Amino acid sequence: MATMTLVAKQARKNKAKPYNKKQAIVSFIKKFKHPFEMKDDSIDLREMAKNFNDGPIPVENIHQAIVTVLGPQYHKLTFNYDPSGGNYLGYAAGKRPKEYFDYIDWNQLYLWTIFQRDVAPNHVEKIYKDFDESSVIVPCIIKITLTDGRVVYCVWDGHHTIQVCRLKGYTKFQAWVIDLDQFTTAEIEDAGFGDTDEERIKFGCFIAGTNMRRINGLNKRPLAPYDDFMIGLETRDPKFVAMNNILAQYGCMPRRHADRDGSWTQIKSGIECFDLEGAQGPSVGAFWSRAIAFQRNHWKKGHLVLEIYRPMAYLYAWASVQGASLPATFDAELAKMLSKRWGDAESVQEGIKESYWNAVNSQTIVGEQPQHDKFRVLNGIINFYKQSGGKAILPAPTCQWKV
Amino acid sequence: MKKGYKGFYAFNDPMGAPDSKAGITGHFEVRLGVYQNSYSRNSHVACFDVLYVGPSRAIENLEKAVKQEFDWSIERDGRGHSEWISGWTTKMLETEIDKIIDGYKFKVQKVPKKFLPLTVDNVKDMYAWLEEN
């Protein structure tokens, strides 16, 4: 055995270690006291921030984390480039940079439909109603000298914002300007356009249109429900604070992935449960709280299982609306029955759904078939409880089958 | 093997590193055969040092939970690497797996010590025990 070990180690020495993403990530994380998740679709910056006293993280550290995830082909890409006019790529001495920040007068602003979408008045109104001067994102504009000599500043991103600003009385508009006049003929020809004023304008439209699609379509990353919740929570949105308090009560926390004990990942469904109404009106999380307690009090480990807490929240809501009172002993009794039959919480909901589809396929289901898993599992729980000899009076199921 | 059942196994590194390999299978002889491929039987007999059996779904969910729990100790990804848990002997691992099973209430059975380590030589005895239980 000892001989085998020596031979194996020698063989490893002679070979360059191939890149392994997991190993690179683990090695990177070891530089930090507090570990944090690093995946292709997210680096957990909130966990990473714990290495910086829960305060701001240097972007250089985040950058190093990003290139670690992206792999060795990105490790040597960074070089020094100052776009502020000093060390400017393609900048010819004595000329303005091709892009710069400026303030533009209202009467100089134009919209050229070649590279812009239609305007939505209701979107203008939506922004107007939620307007704050500190939240104006700098619109993007291309400066074009037309063949008749007029200079126009055409918006290619942020048109709705500009219209809202005008409603708010703005007369000058901050803008990030691409100055078409600063491009050399060679640059325009390299992009496949000719050496005439018309071709220069077509080139400008090409840049603006391509950038518009890049920013609003191709490279747009919508705000994930998790990020929306966390930003709302950390900036003290009262509803999200209340939801987080409920989670914390049962050792749970919002997470992007169900990667640890107590993870809650289905943000929109959680909000749906929080908002359920009972006989007395909005429950303000009362049913959701009890549903989480139902899972956590019986299944001590694991992430929150959507098709456990959601159907249970609905069960409590239905019971409340129908005037049924479900005693605390009911929760423990039902949880015990479910785990005896299927075991862990995921297997419970999977088992109920499996029995539902078996009944559908064998045409042994009676009543209207639910169109959503939450009501399939909810009906399954009610049927199962009754079939198992449960004594509490539950709301009537909307469909019946042998679970 | 009992119909619809699978097993979750773990074994120590046969070369002596304090690491364990964990995985699931519904075909014990085949999997043990794969692990035997690299060694002469005179050096090492492929075996499972701990083993849990149960319905496929429960075993699959158990594997997910264990991989999640030990994510930081699984240091490499890729075929052949992603099941090695570094710095955890099977004995250490067993205690943690028992806690996971208890916390999640996985509906699985622990294979008794008398069948362990499980090898191709005693796998049929374990099957017989499983059928009776």
C-alpha cells in the first residue's frame, strides 16, 4: 500500500495541475475568515460583507471573486485604462473624447425612432409618481451633426426618465453623450460604413441602436425577487421586516438558493402567504407564520419546503374563513402522520403530488381537478388527514382521492 | 435489491487519506465492481463502510442534504471528484449523517454493523435482511 502511495504522488508532481473551478473557489474562499457562496449566477455579497464588518466591500475584492468564478481565461485581462480624458483609448490629442458627461438643453434633445422604442405614457406616470431627484439615472444620448448642419442630441436610453424630468420642471438634462463628430473616418470605415456625411449618420444610428438593445435587452439582468426582498429588508421596508421577523423566529432566513438549514427561497410565494386573508381580513403573516412553525417544529432540519408551508397557510386561511378552529394539537398530529407515511418534508409533498397524479391517471379522482400544485397538495393533506383517522374538523376538500 | 429502494453509502479512502466518498446506488454489486476496477483484490477489496437504505426518493433527498451540508469539504467538481469529502473519515461522517437523518426525518434504515463493510461477498445477505425488514 505504501508503495502505491509514493508512485501516485510522484506522478502528480510531474503534471501541471489542471484548472478546477470548485477547487479555485474553495482556495479563494480560504483567504477570508467568513466563507461565502460563489456560483455562476451569484456571489453571496451579503455573506462576503461579514469579512468587512458588514460594511462596504472593496470592488477589487469582488472583482477577484468574479474572475475566480469565470476561470483562468479572465485572470490576465485587467489592464489600466482611464476613460476620463487622460489616458483615453483611441483619443486623439487636441480633440474631445468620444464619450463624455454633459448637460443638454430641452430644445436640443431629439428622439430618432430608428433606434428608440415607442413611449409609454403610463410608464412616464409610474416613474413620475415615484420620482425622487436623487434617483435619476443619467440618460444616454448621441450627438449627431445632420447633413444640413444642425446639431441634435438624440436619446438612445432614458427617454422616459427625461420626459418625467420635464414634468418635474427640468430645463437642462444630465446626459452621457456619445459625440459622433469625434470618431475618425478610419473608425467609421472599420465598422463597415462609407466616407460620407450620410454614412457617418448611419454609423451613429448603428452605435445607438446596438447600445440600446444591449442595455435594454441582450444584457439586461432583471432584479431577482431575492435581491428585491433583501434590499427592501435592509432599507427597512415594514412588510419585509415583518416577514423577516417571522422567519427569524423559526431559525429561517431568506436565501437565493436552498443551500442551508432554514433557507427560504420562494420570495413571491412567501409574500402570497403573508398576504392571505382570514375571517377578520388581512392575516399580516399569521397563517404563514403558523405554516412555517408547522414544518420547523416537526422537521427540525432542512430548507423551507414551498409545497408544505404554502398549502398549510391556505389550510389555515380556509379554516379561518369557514369559521373552523384548528387546535394547536392538530399541527403536531398531522405532521406526525405525514412524516410517518413519507418521512422528510420534501418527500411528503412529492408523495402527495404523486398520489394525485396516480388518481388522475386512474380516473379515481372525484371533484374539480386543481390547476395548481398548492391546491393539489392542500386537497391531498385534507384527504390524507381524514383517511388517516384525524379528528379535527377541516375545511372540505374541493376534490377527493385515496392518498 | 428491494424494488424501488436505493442505498446511500460512504467509504474511507483506501489509500489512507482522511477523506470519504459518499454516493447513492440501486445496484450495489455494479457500483462495488466499478470501485474494484482500480485495485487488485490482493491490495484492497472495494467496500461500503456505512450504508443506509430506503425508498429511492428518500435516499436521493438524503444525498442532496449531505452534499449540501458538506459542500465546503467537497473541494473539487467533475467526474470522480465531486463525491469526495475531504477531511472527514467515514466514522466522523456517520455521526453527522445520523443527525441529518434525524433532523430531516428521512425514511431510511441504517444497515446493521454485521453487514459492514459491505462487499460483493456479503451483499446478498444484506438484501435478504432488507427483504425481511
